[in-house]
Amino acid sequence: MVNYEVTVYTGNLLHSTTLNNVYIKLVGTDGESHHTWLIDINGPFNFTTGAVATFTVSCSESIGKLLMIRLNKETPLLFLADAWFPAKVEVKSPEGDIYHFPVYRWITDSDTHIFREGKALLVYEDTHALGKYSREKELNQRKEDYEWEEYERDIPHCIKAESASSLPYEVQFSFTKELEFLLSAAHGLLELKLEGLANCQEKWTDMDSIYRVFCCKKTDKSAYVHEHWKDDEFFSYQFLNGVNPMLIRRCSVLPENFPVTDGMVFLRGERSLEEELQSGNIYLCDYRLLDRVETNTINGKKQYLMAPLVLLQKTPDDKLMPIAIQLKQTPAEDNPIFLPSDSEYDWLLAKTFVRSADFNYHELNVHLLRTHLLAEVFAVSLLRNVPMVHPLYKLLVPHTRYTLQINVLARRLLISATGTFMEFTASGGDGVLTILKKSLSELTYSSLCIPEDIAERGLEALPNFYYRDDGLKLWDIIHRFVKGIITYYYKNDGDVQKDCEVQNWISDIFVEGFLSNADTGIPQKFTTVAELVKFVTMVIFTCSVQHAAVNSGQFDFGAWMPNWPTSMQLPPPTTKGKSSENTLLQTLPDVNVTVNGMAIMHLLSKQSTDLVPLGKYPDQLFFEKTPLSLIKKFQGDLEVLDVSIKVRNESLDLPYTYIKPTVVENSVAV
């Protein structure tokens, strides 16, 4: 008779406890144990939240090297079935070997669940018949649990789910997250104490009235925005370090539809416009993606959404300043080019139309498509094609946390026919799908990789660009970490080529996420280790750093509505010299549109109390020495960068904190 010492760790999540009977079977290369009830003098209290309980499982002889465990629970008489969240199981064999079995998932039924030993195995390394069988069984079940669905034509496919509660338990919010988060305008209005204004369809009569609403819950950064929103320098700053740093690019030749001349513009320094263009000091923001988008009707009034072109100059003292704005794509007499030398309200109104365009462009392209929808594609493909024992699963699954549920909620509560975004933004309605489809058709792999994106946009030398500076450092840190992990498991390019699971993962992403469009540059298969390292780096960066960069500052920059209006309800001026403060107030969105927009931005920017920062892994999935040391090095590199960003920010009037590692969430979780 030989004894195996089995230690069961119950998770620390709220309601992790089970009072049901728990059973285990150990499976090894030379046999398996009996189906054993894990019971001692503590009875059912061995499996309460955070508990660690040790039991003995006896076998007539050694069952060899352990491969897996089979766990199940049964409901005793007079008890109710419940959900249990085991974290992991450790087994000490009679030979003195320690085997780790990571679980980290809810068990809600009486079915038997198989969990593999913690060593990561590629598909062609998993040679034992039982290993092959469990791998195949797991993926077959996952393909049933995680099905693709076409939400709308020509946009990325998504998880098939009737509601958030219909998702598998393992990808749903924790009870903590569920209690504190509800993706609805009503919830946000309540938090902001603005619910009494939600149905007010009146126009704003003065800026003081907007300020009184804004004061309900302002932040240090939103207060700065309120103070500086009219300033040209701050207007330009937002293209670099606001919530949409993805549009600005260096301009060496003016677009034909933007006929700016030397005589129009005031340039700092002694050079002509052409000389400044050739010197690399002129930058362009072109919102052509919004051209001819059908706009929403709000409170019975047709809304307006421009497709502006904005020209900026890097001045000799290293400031970025706007020098010209054209609000429509086609030059015409009734489409004047606005200049800083125009009257105060002509120029301010032009900038406000740009900011409103930026809101709609950002929310649908930069935020929804390029982080949320892509993160969902990466997650669904991972869950369908890569088993838990695979190193890629262990590496990437922390970056999928909550993503599927947040996206299901967004489709139901934000961009459905009656969703808040549909009701209170200029692009709501048909415009949402138009913009998403245009955005996907123009999306490229290189634009998702920040080193290539910055180079393609010619932004390497632009000063005071903190998103670029911090983002490039984070990309390098993530890339080094990913390279270490990937090259530990894949010794050469041939290893990557023969891994059918990772090839199925990228194929699913290409087909379901990028709709088989080879022009995107997204790989259809991996032929080298380097290709795999780069793509996995992009996935982690997108799901963590990039999402934080374009999500976390929404309330900071949008709480003061005139800085980032969700819609405009009058057309832009066709002639100069007739605009006033009253014109601006008449053009800005109504009271209910303002407060509902504030409510959603507040919810989307709100940090969860159970946030898991980048580089933190509360669930231990790797157990080999090399990956563990690489994780420790990764965390150390992030800590060093965090301190350097903190030191840098101490000298800034407006600190850039959105991708400071300690506040970057591991996944698209909000």
C-alpha cells in the first residue's frame, strides 16, 4: 500500500466555498487511484474560501508519474448544490515528487472535470494516450462552449451568447466585479448624482450651468481640462497624450483636398509652409473615416458629425500648435479653412467640432474595434483552439479576463438599438456600423504594433509624446518576456510550424477576426519563432497597455463636455465672423445628452477593485523554473519603468499616467 498526500487549495474569490462532497481520482502513467472522497474531521468545511486542506489517497502500488486528476463534487442529502472555486491541487507521491495541478475555475455541477499536471506541453510533446485523449476532449468541449457568431456583416465575429449569464462560468465576472459594475447610463447617473437631468431635453443656456453639472464629480485632470480646453496648446496636446493618440501623423505633402497656403497660416519661426513640411515640422490629423456617415437623430433633431482635417506645427520651442482646420473633406466656399487668427468663437467652434469628431472616431475605431473587439477575437480563438496545458494558453489566458462578458454587455447595453451609445452620440444608429466597417477595412497589423505604427506615422522625434515614450518601453518589456517564454518551449522554427494548435489559433483569428483579409498583413500561419513572438507581444500589448491608453482617460477628458462632445446639433458655420458664445451653446448637445455621455465615460474609466495589473499573475499556471524566473524579471522591469514614469510625471503640469504599469489592467475588463 502506498500513500499520496493531496493538498487542495480553495480560491479567495467571494463565494468560493462548497459544502458539497468533493472527490478525486489520481491518474498516472502506470494506473490510477480509486475515486476517493476527500473527507476528514473538518467535514465540508475543508473547502471554504481560502482554505487549504490535506488528505491521503491510498493505492495498492505506485501509479507512476502523475498525468492528471479527475475532480468532482456531489450534493449530499439536505444540502443544496453550490458553486466551488478550487485554485489548485498539489500531490506528493510516495517517491517524494511534488505534482502541481492548476485549476482556477468554477465547478458548478456534479460532472467529473479533468485537470492536467502543471508542466506546459506542446501538442507533439503530449505523447501519452491519456494526455492526447484529454487534450482532444477538452478542445471538443470548448468548441461547443465558445462558438463564433456574426454580430453584423463586415465586422469581427464575436462569442455566441444570449446574455452575459449564459457565458461559461470560467469567463464571467467575479461576484465582486458583478456587484460593483453595471454597464448602464442609469448606474452612472446615480453615481454622479445627475439622474434628475437624464430626461431634460433643453439646451444649455450658459457655461456656468454646464460647470455646475461638471462639479458633481471632477478629478484633478478633468479640472485641468476645464481650465485649459480653449487653449491651442492643450487642443494639440490631446492628439499626443489624450485618449486618442492614434490619428496624428507627420505631413510632408498637403492633401489635395486641404488647400492651405503660406498666406493663410501664421507659422512660428522664419520658414515657409513648404520648408516646414520638408523639415518634418508639420503634422496632420485627418478624420476622413467619418466622411458621409449617416448621423443620429436625438431629441427629434438631426445631429452633425464632421470629418475634419487639422494641420499642426511643431514650433521652434518644441510646442505643437494648430495652424488650420477644415471641417469637411471637400474644399468649397461654404467650407472655410479656420485659422487661429479668426474671431474667438469661429476658431473655438471649429476646434469643438474637431473634438466631437474625435469622440466618435475614438469610441468606435480606436477603443471599440482596436481593443475590445480584437481582444474578444484573440480570447475566443484561444479558448477554442488551445488547451490549458499548452504554454500559449498559460501565457495568454490572464489577458482574457472578463473580456467576453464586458463585450456581451456592451453589445446589449451600449451599441444595441436602444443602447446608450446609440441614443446619445452623433454616430449612433447606422453610423456605428458604417464606421466599424470602414475601420476594419483599413486596419493593418503594423498599426497594432507600436514600434511600426510610430515609425509609419513619422512620430519618432515629436517631443512631449508620453504615450509613445511609455508605450515603446512597455512593448520592449513585453517583447523580451514573451520571447523568453516562447523560445523556452519552441527551440526552432520547425517546432512552431508543426504545432497544429497554435496554427489553428492564428488561422481562426485571421478568418473570424479579420475576415480573411490578407491586406491587413495579419499572419495566416506562423512559420518562424520570431513571427509568433511578435504576434503574441501584440496581443498582450493590445489587451493591456493599448486598452488602458485609450480607455482610462475618458472621464478625465470628457467630463467637461465642451472639450469632447458626443454630438453637435447645429451645422458648422459656412462663413466666418458670425459665431458667438450663444452659437456654441446652441451647437453643443442638450442637457440629457451631456449627462448620459458623462455617465458612460465615468463607468468606462472607473477602475475595478479587483483589478489585476500588468505582470501580476494571482493564478499560478507556470511551474517550470525558467518561466517562473522570466515572470519575476518581467515584474521587475515593469516596476523600474513605473518608478521612472512617476519621476517624469512630477515635473509635468498634467501627468501622463494612463499606461503606468501599476494602473494598466492585464486585460480588457471594462
